[in-house]
Amino acid sequence: MTRLTVPIAADNFESATAQIKSAYEAEAEVLELRTDYLKDLSVELVIKLINEARNICKKKLPIIVTCRSRQQGGSNAWPDKLRIEVLVAAIKAGAEYIDFEYDSFTNLDNQEKLRVALSSTAKTRLILSAHDFDGPFDDIAKLYRHIVNTYSAAIPKLVYKADHINDCFYALDLLSRTSDDRIIFCMGEAGIITRIIAKKLGSYVTFASLADDTATAPGQLTIDVLKNVYRYDDIDKDTELYGVIGSPITHSLGPAVHNACFAKIKANKLYLPILLEGGKKEFDDFINNLMCRKALGFKAFSVTIPHKQNVLNYVRMRDGKIDPVADIIGAANTFIFGPDDRVSAYNTDCGGALEAIESAGTKNLNNVTAAVIGAGGVARALVAGLTAAGANVTIYNRTVKKAHRLADEFNCQYAGLDQLQNCDVKLLVNCTSVGMYPDIDATAVPLTCLKSGMLVFDTVYNPAETLLLKNAKAAGCKIISGLEMFINQAAEQFNLFTKQDPDTKLMRRILTETLQIL
Ligand code: NAP
């Protein structure tokens, strides 16, 4: 059983008790009193805080008392003598756990004092912790053994910063291979997945903050996000894992949308944010790491910038299945682990975009004149789809060379962005990032080329109504928001993940709500 633990990190008694109330209301399962944050730290103050925490939580929540050393991430440089006095007092006051750094515990004087205090009660357990904020430990398994050998009744806690998603495997392997009470996860954005799946793998606790500004370590999610986006309460050892692979990934809408839809169909599936930095090598390493760790339960991914071609190359290298659309476009946004190590890649961007155009009433694209603005990944999907449907496409791009190359591949026209004002087309699609949050007052399209009756599609979905769409509406054009494409491509992915159609109304609601927060 994994206990959802909320650190109480305040510099005074009043703020600490306010945080305790909030943590209790937010359904924390354990409180960690980070006493190192207290400005006027004293034994008396800590005892008062423990008693107040018991009152507020009606004695229902176990308490960890921690007075972290500065070297291991503590907020103040309290001397070991005071830190030990605080922990000994916490033991006497009946705290369920105290947390002390393994490093400091190897000092025999410190060790003796804690051993004596712990031997006087069966109520308090010792968490012996090790943190590395610079990267993985040299040998995490050896460190784990040393901690266990030093004090066998301790709960070892090993936490390090994952500089890259591939660093997480040291922690995940140790967690998978051990079964005693232990706390193992990674810090940093790349390590977020280990905090979430800690519950699936049976870590003794995982931590979540009350708010971003009370997080006590990098990558700590809020309890609200952990519960409401990552379905914390539903995770168990059988939960199947999905996610979005990309870089950056912080503002990805995938987790909110897919997890809500998984919950709606009561699927024991979880969708994670996977920050995968680097290029082909790092991508291949990540997937290979998962190929030899099937027990982790990863089943499929959405794939975004910069890995849409890497995923295709990987599937080709493994002689897997590539759907014809992805093959033509030369990029995929969906990756699936099949039985017998068979992997497959799909592109749902193209279908999602064409479906959005069709839904707006343009069912037959044969000989329709179309301007595609941009020559990146999304433009590629649009150009492939539109030319296959028989449209007469001209690509406009800031870097004309890229427009030229794309036009040659799909046998269409091209021009620089400065030529846009002369364009006269039935369909105009913006595939650049211009107009995207936070630069919402920008558009790549001059007013002169927006004409009444034209269909204008902006693939940018944040905001849902861009300046381009506002201008187009005012000029009497029909408009399509990037949200429509997003929903269609996500719905097709959801179908590939679950063999079921998602509730697209729910998708739309979650997207709209999430975009308002971003
Ligand atoms: P990409 O491969 O990086 O391509 C970006 C394109 O935008 C390039 O053509 C680039 O021109 C152009 N561009 C960037 N900044 C510009 C500027 N200041 N002025 C003029 N042109 C500029 O990105 P992508 O994957 O194609 O994504 C493009 C946009 O599509 C994203 O920003 C996102 O909003 C949207 N999108 C929507 C969905 C959806 O489902 N609705 C899905 C994915 C993406 P150069 O070649 O000259 O650099």
C-alpha cells in the first residue's frame, strides 16, 4: 500500500497549521512535518505542531517528522545536535515516523541517540533517506543494501534527480526488484512519472504538495493534479500505462484529456507526461528500455515534437507495422507495443485535420484551391492529406527553402509568406505556431487575403479562437478551430489505445477548462 504524503513546509506555526488543515481536507494519507522550514525551530515548537496536527486530523493521519539537513535539501542549516533533539522529541511524542539522512546516521554519535530513543517505543519507525539533487546515485542497489544492513527495521528512502527520462530506470528497477517497505522515486520533470507510478510499483509513500509554491522538491506534483489528472486513487498494480512522449511536455493537454476519458469508460489505464529530451538515440534507448521491462505495463504512446520521425524510424528498424498515412507523411504521432514484440506507428494528425474540414461542410476537396501556411510537421500532415484528396495546394512559409522541399515531395506550389497577400483560395490553413499563447495578438495572415465565403482553419488550439480566426470571422469566412483537429486526432488515438470511442463532449469540456487555466 502506498501512502499519499503531503509535506507541511511553513516557516511558522500558524502557516503550518493552515497547511495541515488543507492537507487533511485534500485527503492526504500521511503528513510530513518538514520542521527544517520553521524559522524559530525548537523542540517545544515541534511538539506543539505535532499535537496540533493530531487535533486537526482527529488523530487519523500518521505523521512523519523530518528535519532535513541543508546538504540533502533542507531549508535551513540546523546543527545536527538540534536536528537529533527534534527527532528524539518527536519519537517521545508518538510520531509514527521520523526521517533522518543515512549520511548523518553513519555518524555513530547521531546513530546511538536515535537507536536509544527508537528502542523505547514500538510506535515510531525510522525512514533512512538519501537524496541526490545532481543526478542518479553511483550504485543505487548498493546504497539500498547499505541502508538495510545498517538498520534493518528502517524504511530506506532513495531519491535522486533524473536528468533524463532514461535515468528513471535505475529507480524503477530497484522498486520492481524489492518488496520490503521502501520509498524510491526520481526528482525533476523527467522523474514525474516515477512519483505517479510509485503506487503501481508499491513504494511505501509518494509525495504531493498542497500547491506549486509549497513543493519541497523539484517535480513534486500537487495533490489536486495527482488525484484529479493522474487518477491516483484508481492506480493499482495492474494499471496499464500510456503517455505522451515529447519535449517540452509541461503544457501538454494529453494527460488531462486521455485520463478523463479512461476514467469515463472505467479503464484501468493511466496516461503519463513523458519528457524525452534528445534525438533518435535517446528515443531508441527509451523504447528499448521499455521493451525489456514489460512488467512495467507500458502499452502505447502519443508522440509529439521532436520525436514524430524518430518513432517512425524506430518502428521501421524493428520491422513493425506502419499505417500507410504515417508512411506517406513520413511522421507518426502514435506508437503501440503489440504482442510478440511487434510495434506499430500511426498518424492521426492527418485524419483529424481532414475530418475537421469535412465537418465544416467541405466534403469534396477535389480541385479545391488551398493555401497551407507553414512547412513543419503539421503542415506536412495537412499537405499530404489535402493533396491525396485532390486539392490544389500552395505552401507558404517563412523559410522558402523548406516550402520548396515540401512542395517538391507532394507535387504542389510554394511561395514565401510575403506572397500570401496575393493568394486567392477556397481553403486557408495556418500550420505555423503564430498566434499561439502567449503571442495571441499575432497572425501570419494579412487581412487582404481573407475573403467572404473562404474556409479558414487555424491548427493552433491555444487559444481556441486565434486572432486569425477572429479576423476571418469578421471578414465573413467560415472558420475551424485547432481544437477540432486536436479532438479528432486524440479521439482516433484513444480508439487505438482502447478499441473504444471516447466521449468527445467530455474531451471538449476538459480541453476548454484546461486551456482557461494555462
Ligand atoms: P514545427 O514543425 O516546428 O513548424 C513550425 C512552423 O511554423 C514552421 O513552418 C515555421 O516556419 C513556422 N513559424 C514559426 N514561427 C514563425 C513566425 N514567427 N513567423 C512565421 N512562421 C513561423 O511545428 P508543427 O509541429 O508543425 O506545429 C505547428 C503548430 O501546429 C503548433 O504551434 C500548434 O499550435 C499546432 N498544432 C496543432 C495540433 C492540433 O491537433 N490542432 C497538433 C499539433 C500542432 P520556418 O520553417 O520558417 O521556421
